[in-house]
Amino acid sequence: MGDRALLDTMVAVQQPIVAAVHGYALGLGATIALFSEVVIAEDAAFADTHVNVGSTTICQFAGVRRCPFH
């Protein structure tokens, strides 16, 4: 399953999605947490590493623009 298909599935699911994060959630991991209704985090750090490499393609389909809660 690709990144886009995963996020489309997360948006379509009728049940609440709970994300548990321990440690680093970078790139797609941070996006998955963003798309979850509840995030339980312990010693966690979130970052979008796509910005550091100049990749905006991933951010356009997977980031805040598609987040169902913004």
C-alpha cells in the first residue's frame, strides 16, 4: 500500500484512529499522527523531514493540505 492509499484509507475509516508514538515520528510518521483523531505520545518528537530535502510533492498530497481536521 502506498502513502497516498494509506492516507485515503485513514480518511475513509468510520472509526476513530488512535496513534501511539514513542520516540521520533518523522515524515510520513508525523503525517499519520496528524491524520489520527487521538495521539498518545511519550518522549516523542514530530518533524516533517521532506522540507529539508526540498520535496514538496509528498507534502502536497500527504500533509496539512489533506488533513481532514484543518
